[in-house]
Amino acid sequence: MSTNSAAMTPAYDRNNIFAKILRGEAPCAKVYEDEYALAFKDIYPKAKVHVLAIPKGEYVSLTDFSQSAPPDMISGFWRAVTRVAEQLGVAGGYRIGSNVGPGGGQVVFHFHVHILSGPRQ
């Protein structure tokens, strides 16, 4: 669980939309799932391919994830991101991004990465 101070990043909220998706309480257009990650189509795509990948755990941001997730979760998550790119047929050219904290533009405070490829929309 996050130990971030409120001044930097909010504490983990178990009612955020990604937590609800992980629990099956909210729908998503799933493209990949394993023991470490879930990936699904972004509802507001910014490129021809725009998928979100989220870890299966309570991590607020990339900072929280990298500082508090166990090593097998970290490596499993990033391997999943690679598998998603392969599955989507974009492994030869894609970008990933993650906003960290309110000052970095993060809106949903569950760590996630955007996997994008193709022209911006």
C-alpha cells in the first residue's frame, strides 16, 4: 500500500476506476491478462493503438510501484507490457508513457502505462 504524502501524490483509493476494473466491478475491453497485469483499450484513444496496462496491486504511481512492489511483480509487469505490444502487432514500433502525480498530469491514481502506436488521433 502506498505511503505517499498527500502533498505529493494521493494515497491509494480502492474505489478508483482501475481497482474496480481489476475486481470485475467495471467493464473494460480486455486485450491481455496474466498474474501480474491487465491490459485493455483506452476509452479515449490518442493513437491508432492505445492500450492501458495496469499491475494487479495497489500502486498509486510509477514511483510507488518501483519503490514498493516486489521484484517479481516489477519484472512480471514489464514483461506483460512487452507481451501486449507483441500481441497487438506493434512490437517493432510503439511508445509507452505514464503520468506521475497531479503535477505530472496523472488523473487515475492507480499506476498504469499507456501503450501507443500509429498516428495520433
